Amino acid sequence: MPESEEEKRAREIGDAIKAHDAKRAKDDDDARRATDAKLDKMLECLDGLSKRMDAVEARYADDEDGKPESAANATGAGSADARADAVAADSRPRARTDEERNALAAAQVKADEVAVAWGERAPPPLTGELLREYRIRLLRDHKRHSKDYADVDFATIPDGKAFDVAEARVFADSAAASANPSGPENAPLIPRERRDASGRMITTFHGAGTFIRRMTRPSRRVIDFMHGAQPRPA
């Protein structure tokens, strides 16, 4: 008796499920084999590392017991220690000399005098930062106020008189701009501190707007008059 369409469909579905299960079992088995191979490789590496560590500990134990090392081991250990010391020395920042520290401090003070006019402070030099790099970084926050140097890359200006002249001009332009800061009326006011003749600290605020203006209501104006309008009933 020939099978019906429903039986044929059921058989096809059953065959597909069996094929899928077989493929899934094979994939799982392949994945398990790959994982086992990776674990074996890791264990092999760990075993080799453990043996090397044991050898190093044995060498140090011999040193503590006063036993002489072989010439080959002593030479190899010395070379490895020398390379490690060289890498560590290269990674550590070089200590600054007194002259370098004084020059960095002078650059910070010069920039701080202008930054205070904007209610800010000049950032300190970074670890390992050279004097030229520090001076260029300080100028980035102020050169936008200079018409002549706003778009100039100070890294292209050589050290010496040319750089000193450009730096002085940028700081002068920034200080002048701080006296009349431009911007929207709702921009934050800039606080400035100074001491009076009695030594008291006086704080003044500068900006395009004032706190009084911010509290006022928007202005209104008359745009038309209505002639002959009837009065409202009481």
C-alpha cells in the first residue's frame, strides 16, 4: 500500500531531524576535540613555564648557599639582567635638572598670569614633558584670541627669538580679550580675583551679560492700536 502524503511528510521530517541530530553530535564532538587540544597545549606551556621557574629558583638557591654557578649560566643570567635593567631604565622618565624645573616653572607662571584673567589656572607640566612641548600646550588655550596666530601651528616655529615673540603676542592678545570678553548674554561670567591695598581679596565678574539682566522679563512692544474698540463689560 503506497504511503499517503501525510506519512511521506512525516517520514521526511523524521529523516531531517535525524540528520540534524547527527550533524549536531558531530559538531559537538569536533568542538570537544578542539577544546581538548587547546587545553593540552596550554598544559604543555604551563609545564614548560613551571620547569623554567624551578630552574630559576634552583639557581637563586645555589647563590644563597654559596655554590658557584657554571660560566654559561652566569653569563646568560647576567645578559638577561642587563637587558631587563635597560628596558626598565628606558621606561622610567628622566629626572629633570634644576635648570629644567626652573624653566618649566617660569613658563607656568607666565601662562598663569593670563589664565587668571579668564578665571582659570595654567595646567602644570606633565611627567616627562619637555619645555618646548609644555609651552606649545599652554599656548593652545590662548591663541584663538590672537588674530595673527589663531591658525598657526607653534610646532613649526623654531626655538629662539621667533618663538618668544609669538608667545608674548599670543598672551598679550589673550589678556586684552579677557578685558572685553565676547559671547552671548547668557554666557557664564568670568570671576577675577585681586587684592586691594589692605590685602583683602576682591572678586569681580566680567562678561557680556549680568545676573540682573538674566532676572529681567523679556521686553515687549506695541505692534498695533485698535481704534473704536468697545470697552469690556464690567
